[in-house]
Amino acid sequence: MTAQIPTPDKSTSRALAPLKTTLVDVYRGFFDITHNGIALLGTTLTVALIVLGMRGDLRASAEQHLLGWLLQRQGAATMAETGTLVFASEPSAIDRVTAAEPKALPKEQANVAFWLSRKYRVAPEPLSVLVAEAFEIGKKVRLDPTLILAVMAIESRFNPFAQSPVGAQGLMQVLTRVHTEKYEDFGGQLAAFDPVSNLRVGVQVLQECIKRAGSIEGGLRLYVGAVSTDGSWYINKVMAEHQRIQSVALGKPMPIYTPPSRLIPVVAPAQSDLLNVTPQDELEAEVTTPARATPADAPLAAS
């Protein structure tokens, strides 16, 4: 006796038809979306690879970001395991360093860099950048580079973060609030603490002062903003250091410490004289108070 398989009646088939249609539509939609998404992702990756292959700078930037992310994740995992703070490595940190090898400089510049390094107890590598920049910009503006370095020495003793009681900042002790527009090309007022930017702005101010006064001595008086005195105390110090640095550049032996000259009386103004400068005086002349009370000619103990 042969068994017979029951067949669904027409009413059951009609009831299941919409469900079947829905399932087919869902499947086709899922297939289309997945297929199109994979195709779009593949196209995007292809274009990205082509662009990165043609642009080496973008490829290097992407590699640095990826490496930084991986190092950050690794540092976070290490800190979670050991409970100690771990700083992520920064291979690009060297790009932010203002330093150079002094032996790579021309002989006269190297002489100056090493001499200033010993006198002011500053590493020769960052000084090398400043010396090279002073010689380069001095040639462009027709200003003796050793005079630029002498101003830096007297103003801040090569401390790029120096600030005077009246707000003069950086290597050249420029009044940032007065010369704000000069820092616009360097990214803003905070560039006052970037050594090279401060040097360049300071040279602009010094050049303007010398041009206005008609002489180097008169320009230095305007630069320091001597209002109630003739500024001889400042002019004598800068010019004496200028002569010493100039001699070092020429290869002449020069001691680290030279006693101040007694031929010309040096009268230092009271601090109140410098603090009582009016806003109008600030606009007419650069007020630059030496950031340290220690004179530039003070003897230095052997390291």
C-alpha cells in the first residue's frame, strides 16, 4: 500500500505567499547592500592607496599617526598591567628641538657658539642655531651679527623664557604687547617664547630703533627705553660685549670674564625709573629691562 503525501491546500499557499515574498525581498536587499558596501570600501581603499603612493608626505603623516596610536595603546596597556605611568614615545619630538651641531658651523660662528656657551652656561647646540640665525639675518638687514648676539646676552643671558618686570619677553626681551603685530607672521603672541621667532622680531625692533636714532648707540638707548636717564649704563654693557664677541669671531683669545671698564662711568637707573614708563613712551621706544639682576659680566664658577 503506497503512502500518500498530503499537499497544502490553496488557502495555505495563499497565506504563505506574502511571507515568502518578504523573505526574498529581505535577502535581495541584504545582498545588494553588502555587495555595494564591499565595492565602495574596496574603491575607497584603492583610491587611498593610490594617493598615499603618490604623496610621500601624506604617507609619512599617516604612518606617524598610526604609530602614535599603537604606542599610546601599548602605553595604556602597560600602565593597566603594572600600575605605573608610561609616556608614549614621540619620534617626531626631535622636530621641535631648536639645536644644531656647533662643529658644523663656519669657524667664526663655531668660535662664538662655544665661547658664549662657556660664559653663559648654555648648551652649545641650541646656541649654534641662534648664532647661525644672527649671522644670516644680520647679513640681510646689514646689522653686525655680533651686536645682535650682544643684545641677547645682556637682555636675557640667552634664556628664551625670560620675562622682565614690565613684561618684556624672550631672548631679545621684546615687549610683546607693544609689538603684537610683528608676531602675527609667526602664529601669534606665544611665539615670543620661540627662540628664533623672538630673535627675528627683536632684530626688527632694534633695526627700527637704530634707523630712528641715526646711530647704534642712539638705537640701543631707544631699544632699552631709557626715559629718565641717558641709557649709558646699558649702551656701555652692550657695546663692550659686542666687542668681545666680535674678537672671538675673529679668532682672538678672549677670557670668559672681563672686568667692566672704569673709563666711562656707568650709572644704572633705579628700577622705578624703568617701571614708570608711560604707554606713549612704550609706543615710541622698546622698553627692555634685563631679565636678571646679575650683570652679564659677572664671573662664572668653573663647571
